[in-house]
Amino acid sequence: MTKVAAEYGVTGTALKKTCDRHKIPTPERGYWAKLQHGKPVRKMPLPRLADTHLSQICILGGVEERLPEEVRQAKARVRHRLEELAASVPNAASAASETHAAEAAVLNATRRAIYKARPDEEGFVAARGRGVVPLKIAPPSIERGLQVLSRFLVLAETQGFRPQVADNGLDLVVDGESVAFGLEERPGKGPHAPTAVELKRRDENHRLGNSSTPWQKHDNAPSGRLAIFIRANSYSGLRRTYSDRKARALEDILPTVLAGFAEHAALIKEQRRADEERERQWREAEARRSRAEAFKAREQQRLAFADAIHEQLAQRAKLTAVLSHLESATGDEARRLGPMLAWVRRRLHQMDALISPLFLDISATFAKIDFEDPPADDEIEGSGGYFSYSPSVELQLWSIDEEKGLATSRTDLQWAVEAGLVPDLKAESADVPGDKQ
């Protein structure tokens, strides 16, 4: 169990609990030792699962195994540099931190704010504000807390990290990333001292036969244990709190704290890079989708234009057959069919103009139908979106002014009149003599 658990980045106990939860039998204690010495062992078969939800097992492993490589390396690099600093100049970091220059320059606002604050019911004072390190601490621990912050910032400067004033605190800029942090005193538990009101309520309860006490047994009280907490990367699994322990003080683990800051800064950078990559992929996918939609719309317009041409060609073939039949008539029959022949010929003449290369090109341009595919970038940038206007796809007759380079659409009647195929109403009106006076 220990060897297999290590492969998944969990403890043997965690793997045993996972197996129990999914009804997977595990070797009993001493199984492998008995097997090694040839003693009989019992091997439990894998039972059938009644609950299908237990058939899939998800083991996440430790946080370190799931972190990007760059994040792990950032933490290791800072640790290595601090170890080299300590080896080259023994006690260099602690000696440098004895100076209070950093406190005078950066922690002045924090000192003023914390000494102006008033203790709350539990005996803590709190300070927040622009350029103020967020603090929650008991008055007796204020000086030690400021010294811890001073030493920490001096140590950070040895690695090129610098404090930066923020609207709601004082951040530490690590490798170009701002990491917010604060310092607080861990609350301890002390016996509750009942107030006069609580004692009176207890006596009333006793008279009513209720022996319970109307107050909690313990109160939160200052413990003297300080902690630096990092206000970044919530729910990431990274360590965010470094506090005093029985075996060592917070001052002794400041290099570890600084390495933790580097780890958080690297994760912030990696998350932003991942967000930018997701944004880039989304933009590319959106560009592909827009291009596909534009291509589909363009193809539909082209097919509609081709259908309009085909319809005219089909009608022309039909009228040509009719014309051939009518032209076969002779004599008196041909004379009676004269107007019909004239109409069919006029109609064919109009169709020939309608599907002529010049008119087709003008009609396609007017309907914004381009049969040449644009470059991909121009196609996306020129897309009008859902509200772009496209004229209807239809073949039209045109009157062309070559001097001005203009083409004006004409109705069937207007074009026929201008082409001299149909008499002009104005000309006919001019031929009619006026009333005599």
C-alpha cells in the first residue's frame, strides 16, 4: 500500500480509505512478510459492485504533483538562492534584518495605523488601509510583529523583491507579480469570565430547573503566536499561512515564507498565461466559426445567383423552342402569328441582355456577391455580423452611362422602351394632335 500510494502522490492511509470506500479488498497486516517466508496467506477476490457509482475512482494526489513545473521551479530557485546566501555569509540574512531601515521607509504607515487602533472584545487591534500591512494583533505583540515584517522585507530585498503600496494594503512584488499579504496573531482559548448579566440569567435558569450555563466555556484570547498569511490563490492547495510553532518561531522560517511567496507569484503568472491561452484559443475558434458562417452565406448567395441564371436559361430554351415552332408557319397563319412572334423575339432579346456577361457582372456587384474568396484576415475583419445588410439576389436590366461610369437599374418596361422594343408613351402623346380652338 505504501509503495502504490507513493505513485499516486497520496499516503498509504488515504489509499486504504479509498479502497474501503470503493469495496476493494486490501492485503491484511503482515501479508507480504508471510508471503515472502512461504507462509499461507488469504487473497480476497474482488467482489461484484452493486453500486455502479463506485466503479470509477479519482485520486487527485498531492498538490505538488498537480502544480505546473514552472511553479515548482520558482519555489526551488528561491530556496536555493537563500541557501547559497546563508552558506556564503553566515547569519547574513538575520544580521541585515536587525536594521530597521526597511521599517522606517515602508512600515511607517503600518506602525501609525496599528497604534491608533482600539482593542476589540477579544483584546485584538486591527489595521488596514492604503500602504498598511493588514494586521490583527494584541497590543503586547505589536513590536514583535513589526520586527518580523521588517526582517521579512529586508530578506525579500536580497532576492530583488520589493514592497509596493496598494489601495488596501502593502503588497510584495515577486518576479513582477504583486502578492498581497498580512500578519495576524492566532487566537488562543481562555476560560470565559461570566458577566453580571450572564450570572443573573444562570440563577434564573436554576430557579426554573435548568442547570445549564448560559455562556460558552472558552473565549478567544491573544496567544502570542504570530502568522504571516498570503492573500492570493484561494482554493489552489498552496500553503497560504506560516505561523509560530512550539519547536520554532516565525522569525526562523522567513526563508521558507519567502519561497512560498515565489511559488504563489509563479502560480499567478501561470494562471494568467493559461487564461491568455484560453482567450487566444477562443478567439481562434470564434474566427473559424465566423469564417465558416461567412463562407456558408457567400456560397448560398452564389448558388442563388446561379439558380437565377439557370432559370433564365431554362425559360430562354423554352421560348426558343416556341419561336422555332411559330417560325414554321407560312402564309396567312404566319401573318396572324406576327404579334406573337414579335413578342417572343422581344422577350428573347430581353433575356439575352439580362444574362449577358456585362449585366451579370453588374447585377452580382449590386447584390454584393463576390465569386473570389477574400483572404482569411480580411474576411473576418470585414464581416458585418448578424446585422449586416445583403441586397436580394436577382438578375436586373441596366441602363449604362459610359461617360459617367454609372449603371442604373431598369424595369422590364423601362428597358424595353429605352431599347426601342416598346413604343414610348411620351412619343405617342406627342403624335396625337391637340384640340383645335
